[in-house]
Amino acid sequence: RPPAARYDGVPVRPDPQSRLFAGLADERFYFVHSFAAKTWDLDVHDPFPQPARTWTTYGEPFLAAVENGPLSATQFHPEKSGSAGIRLLANWIAGLRRATL
């Protein structure tokens, strides 16, 4: 389990299909959690696509973010991640503008 204290500057490995991390592959993000999803076991059926998953490692690999259409979730704090977080939030807003429900 990741440490309970803050740990910032953690690099991520974005899914190649990620829109949320477009242009952010080499950036680092601010985490401050002691809980982490270490596996991904979702059985996806047509017509739904497999969600894009972004992983990171801090001691051991864990899930940093998941994207499925207009729905996105992060394990880190974009609002505390400096310019990388601002760009990630801009990517998220741009994705919402493109989304069709």
C-alpha cells in the first residue's frame, strides 16, 4: 500500500488511448493517498470499449487514472499538480465538449 503521507512528483504511464493525458506522458503528479487499486478486473462487453487505464509505480504498480468516454477518475490531485494538473484538467474539459451522450 502506498504511504499515507504525500508523495509528489510521481510519474505516470498513460494508456496509448488516453485523451486525458494527451501531451502529458513525461509529467509527474501529486498523490496524497494511502489506498490504491493494484489490479484491474473489469469484464467489458460490446458495444462498450475497454476503458483507458493509466498506471504509476510508487514502491509497486497501481492505477493512477481511468477514462471511459466522458467519465474520468484520478487517484491523484490534478489541482495540486502544478502546470501538469492544469493541462490534464484542460484535456478533461476538451473531452467533455467532444462527448456525445
